Amino acid sequence: MSTLVLHSIAMSPYGWTAALTAAEKGVDCEIVPIPEAGTPERLKLHPFGKMPVLQHGEVFVYETLAIAHYIDRAFAGPALQPTDTKGQTDMLRWISIVSSYVFPLMNGLIKERTAAFWRGDPPNDAALAAMREPLAHQFRLIDAAVGRRAFLAGDQLTLADLFLAPHLHLVSTTPEGQEALGHAPDAAAWLERMRARPAFEATNPLTLRFG
């Protein structure tokens, strides 16, 4: 049995962040399909029915920031959280940005692009158009941050990068994401650096490109 079990689904960006964290620490991790939404089994794992949920022996941890923190602190390997106050603050700020702003927008765009698969209707062109400028704004912010230094919170990889990378990789499979990335060369270079990491390759669940 793997050292860690993640109750999630392969396509969950937050599940991917948790898996990335384990891979960067060099910890074996197995993804087990989470029970169906709304079932007692699902709610037993997470009181709000979300994912992922980490299982480490008898320890269960839910909420991705808590999971990533636990993995970083519980295992040997490269530290993924800064020890200085400024670095820690920058890391937490970026994780908050990802959860509060990046995820809702980028996840919404991806869902609209894949609407035919889950809603049965083609994408709403007006909805997609309305997302272009907010998306460009986010890419400009990211571009400025990684234009000054190698990673979001400094010169070393942190949890902030592992939170952002799945979302940028996913949204880059859409025409809107490709367009925004084309105007953010430093963000594009950062994403390529993240894609080149062995942990990214080992945990990447995606092969889709949306037209």
C-alpha cells in the first residue's frame, strides 16, 4: 500500500496539487476514487463533501492547504514552505489568490469550454467573451510576479507554485488560456519550468486539448 492515499479524482486540480506536493517530497501517493457526492461515505471523509482528502495511516486531513502543509512537515525532502516571514507571507498570499480568484475563473472557463460533455449544450460565447479580460488581468499579475524571481514566493519552489501550476496548465488547453499566456511571456516561461519538473510529469492527469 502507498505511504499516502488521496481520496480524489484524477481531474481535480486540488487533488493534483496534493499529488504534486507528495511527488516533490518524494513520497509515494495513491489516488483512490472518492465516494459519490452526497453519500454518507463522502461526508465522512469531508464534512462539506469536497476533495481531496488525505489518508496517512490513521490520520485523515481535508482541505488542500492543510494537506499540503501536512505532507511538507510530516516527511523528509526539500522544504516547500519558506522559513522567513516575507517568504511565508508571499506564499500564503498566492495560495489565497489561487483559491479565491484563479480557481473560480479558470475552472469556470474550462467548464464552459467542456459544456457539451457535461451540459449537453455548446459553450456560451458571451460567457467566454466575458472571461477574457479577467483572465488577462490574472495572467498579468502572475507574469509580473514570476518576472522578478524564479517562483511565486522567491527563488525556491514553494506550495504556492504547486497550487497555481495545475490551474494554469488546465486553462492553457483552452483558446482563451492560450491567448492570455501568449501575452504573458514570464508566466509562460514559469509554466514551462513547472512542466519540466519530474513531479509534474509524474502526476499530470491530462492529455486533453479543447478546440
